[in-house]
Amino acid sequence: MPTFSPTRFVQLASSAALCTLSLAPALAQTKPTAANTITVQVNKPGAPIAKTMYGLFFEDINFAADGGLYPELVKNKSFEIPGQHFIGWNAIRGAAALETYTVSSEKPISATNNHFVRLTAKTASPDAGLINEGFRGMGIKQNAEYTFSVYLRRGLGSVSGLNVTLEEEGGRGAGPEVSPSGRVLAQTKITGLTADWKKYTVVLKSAGTAAKARLKLTLDGAGTLDMDVVTLFPKDTWNKRENGLRTDLVQLLKDMNPGFLRFPGGCIVEGRTLTERYQWKETIGDVASRVPLVNRWNMEFRHRSTPDYYQSFGLGFFEYFQLSEDIGAEPVPILNVGMACQFNSSELAPITTAAGGPSVNEVPAHNHADDDPTLETFIQDALDLVEFANGPASSPWGAKRVAMGHPKPFDLKYIGIGNEQWGPQYLERYEPFAKALKAKYPGINIVSSVGPSPDGDLFDKATKRLRELKAEVIDEHYYASPEWFRKNVGRYDNYPTTGSKIFAGEYAAQSVGIASPDNKNSWDCALSEAAFMTGLERNADKVIMASYAPLFAHVDAWQWTPDMIWFDNLRAYGTPNYYVQKMYSTNPGTTMLPVQRADNGQNGQDNLFSSAVADDKTGEIVVKLINYSPEARPVAINLQGVKKLGKTGKATVLASNDLNAVNTLDQPLNVAPKDESFKVSSANLTYTLAPNSFTVLRIPGKR
């Protein structure tokens, strides 16, 4: 995802200002005109539709992982955030009842989890303890069960237990002081403390519902107690997994029938520096031993600063692979190519020569005491990832997958080399990276980058070179005005039909401008994206993957807009953009069918957009139609060469008279598709498109 660029923001805002839509009344049409006649060449099928055609792009931005898809309710559960060990934690009444509360590393649980909190109270008090605020609060549901676990070690004094309370948020005093008041939702006590570290687990059942609850932990008695790895996890997770995912969010994804899941991003792959890059090996294995890392988006935008945004990696690469499997999507991991984000430090890992030194004109990576990688480090990470995903139990990394509970390989087919890099620095790293990966795993398809812009000199040079290198998939990104999407519906019409295929890896119409906090998920944006996607479908011989971005956003903790799915701690909803994507991904078909307008009219002429596919699995012809007009529009559809035509078709219609319409948590279906049936009397049929609408027609008929 591109970060904020003032120049690009002005360009897009100006472009958006120039494309003000005229909604002046027009004469209503009652019969299709010649210009509104569409011929679907059922008897001249084109390219097969790739199973990966419509998919999902996941990035941990907008609290998409911690606080979102990953439902751990405790923020900073292990006190491991460097220099900010108490993020998410506050002492009750400013620690008035505590003698001390400090972070210590004296005889920790493990070498990786080497910090814990030490609480000391002079006298027994119900206020001697800490409160965890969660991720903009904790979403707690009535009668739901939550597993609380913690590591405890008793010190000097007479502390006999730990009181555990789930309560609705109370008041807050000045500074860090937190009031203990709040409606109690669940409560229990942990006893049996010992002088050695021991894990304790209890189940809490909530007596009420609260969107902003919190966890209160207090000492029972006076003295010292050490505490670490504090976790509160809902039992209701996807597939009831112990370290599972939030059910409503996964259901929204599964309902889309996605062809692939790209993860973990996005610029988050790169990090602001190489030290802060995403390292997949640090995200697998025991969840309690995964070391948190600052989120690359925490301070990127001044208008949405989130200094408490860190990655716990409870949702790591194993869980991403597992999620892909759960929702029937091909996993598409994206790996760092030895470059930090070029919008930030632009730090580069050195490319070593045969002599072992940096290559000519190389900018070496910063020297880090614990991390000084060369390009070989990143290449080896990629080779090891394929082994982790696909290797047998007898292989070192395959054994790690098996140990995590997945004996069967994940059947990984795609790997992205770099996220959104550009320039010669990327290409000189890509070449040895790709060469090494293909030498060991020739069957892996490599996804390569041409940068954050859909055109320009750097884009052209990268595209040319990657095609020369026979790259399997080229990843193009575009964030632009709604008008840009409608005007560029023919973008891929003249692309080569052979060689590298296209992945429209990140795209979304911006109602105001790139990175503007005022962008909305408006129907105008979604309808324009639907129009653009007809151009993707018409060019299925060139485009094999496409995904809207970003995927998720927390209503109280976002950094970037627009986003496909919004949620709070209890609820979630799909935007109009979500329903556009879903209508494509649940109606992908198997074979592209050529579509022609009368008098050689172009796709998009008079704001009428169309594409068609055959669904050989169901024996149906699927026609997608976009009417970007404030008036109803009758269209004539000629199914040329169709066989065994049925009598009743199904129409799915997504429409709104208001191009500024949006969905919300309280009105999640304000713009949502509706199904209706229609009669099919012959291969020449008429259908009237609603104003400002996206319609999918499924017509029983074989080719």
C-alpha cells in the first residue's frame, strides 16, 4: 500500500474535483436502443477464468489483526514492548494501593519472553492491581465464555491469590489514574500460588454484553506477585480453535468465495527499517514465545497517530496458511526482498559478491547488533518458507509445521518477492532472489512488483524487465478517483496475451484523494470499481488475480480509508465495495465469453459496462452489467449460439439512487444486493437495469 504523498494527494483530489457527476434528469427509456444492445458470444468462448481471479488482500493496518481478526482481548499481554512495557496497562487509582509495580527480567519464563510485571502491596486492598484496556476496549458478549490464563510466581508476603474481574469501562481520572468502578460482567479468583512460575487457566462466563469492557487484576492479600503472559481469549472462535480467529470476520471472508489470500501485506512486509521488517519465522511456534514488534502504521499519519499499535504475532504465518485453507483460498505470502519501505528509510540489505563484500554502488544496511542481514538472509527465508508450507515431516521446517498440528502440506503455489518496491534497487535484488527460488522450487509462481503507481517511467521500466525475465505474475497497484476506474476499464485490452500475467494486487477508488481521512466507502466508489472489474474479466487471458485493499478497519482505530470491511469490538459490516467484490467472486464462472456492443461500441460507452462468463459447473451464462446512470436503462442481450436455454434466470442487483450512500454498523445493509427471478423466453432477452446499479444475471444455458 502506498503511503501518503502530498503530490499524488493533490493530483487525485484535483482529478476528483473535475469529475463532478451530473445527475440532471434524462428521458426515461422504455425499450433498448441499438447502443444498449449487447451480444454475448456464447459459441466463441475465450480464456478460462483463473481460480485465483478474485481474492483477498490482508494487511495489519487499521487494527486488522490484533484488535480485529485475531481476537485476543489483552493488549501487550507479556510486557515485552521495548521501552513501553506498560502499553495497555494502567494501575488502579494511579497505584495508590500499590507500593510498587515494575517490569523486571529477574529469572523470567524464557529467553524470548524475558520481561514480566512485579506487583507489591504493603497492605491488602481491593485496588491493589492493574487494568488492561484491550484494543479500544474489549468486546464481551452475554453468556459467552472466555478463557483467562496467566503465569504467576509468588514472592515475599501473604498474597494468596489473584482476583480476576471482567467489567464494563468505568471512569478515568487525571493522567494514568483509572477508576475501579464499572459493571461487573464476570469474576473469579486464582489460588494455589507457588514460588515458581506456573500457568493458571480459568473460564469466565459473562453476565452481560459490553462493547468496551476491561480486565481488572488485583492482589488478594499483601506482598509481592510476579505476573506474565496474561491472556483473555473467547471460546467462540472460527472452528473452535484454541488460538482461533474472530468468527464474524472470517465468515464475511468465507462468504466471498475468495480465490486467494495475500498476506501479511502490504508495506508492513517491509517495515520502516530492516530491523522492523516482518520476519515470518518469528511468527510461528509457541504463541507465548512470539516477540511483539512495532506496527509500521503506528505513526505514519499525523491525523491518525496510534503509538500503541504493535503486532503480537498471535496471528502468524501458520495461522494465515490455516485461514487460507479454511476459506478455500490459495495462500499468497509476500516476503521482504531486502528492502525497507521506500517511503520511509529506504534501507537496503547488501548484495554480497563472490568475495563476500557489498556489490558496487550498494548502500549497506544499518549495523544492528542482533540483525545485519544480507540478501542471502532473505533468500534463505523464502526457501525455508516453501519447506515449512510444503515440506515433509522429515524436513527441518516441515517438521515445525507438523509440530504445530498440520501434518498435511499447505500446497503453497505462489510467493511474492517484495511488496511494492520500485527502481533498480528492487530489480537487482529480484533477479538473484527469483533465480535461487526457481532453482530449488521450479513449480512456485513468483509474484513481482512494479511499484505503487500504475504508470510512469519506473513502472514501464520494471514491467519491461520483468517480462524479459519471464516473471509469472506482475503485481500492479492503483488508488485513484472513481472517474479513473471508469475511464480505465480498457486498461488491459492491449496487454500481451502471452508471457507474464497480471495481479491487480491493490486497488480502491478514493472518494477524496489518496490517504485522505475523509475518504468514504461510497456507492460511487464501489460502482466505479464494479465497472473497472468488467475490464479485468474481459481480459481473463491476461489478468489472473485481483484484490481490493485494504481489507479491514476498526471504527475506533483506523489509519487509512476507504476499507472493505469495518468493525467494532462486537459487530462488523460489509461496505458497498465488499458487496461488489462478493458479487464478482461468487459468480466467477469458468470461461470468459466475448461481449460486443452494437455498432462496435466500446465497453463503458454511455456509462454502460458489461462482461460475461460461462459457468460450466452449473450450466449457466453469467452476464455482469453496470449502469452508471441516474436513469433506468433497458438493455437487449443476445446470447449468440447458446444451447439448452432454461426458462427462468436469476438477477442479483446492487443499486442505490444516492451515489454518496454508505453502509454503517447501524445500517449494514443500506446498500446490499437483492435477488429476483426473471423469465427467459428466447436467446434474445430484455432486462431493465436500475439506476446506478450493478447487476449479475445468471441465465440457464450451455455453450
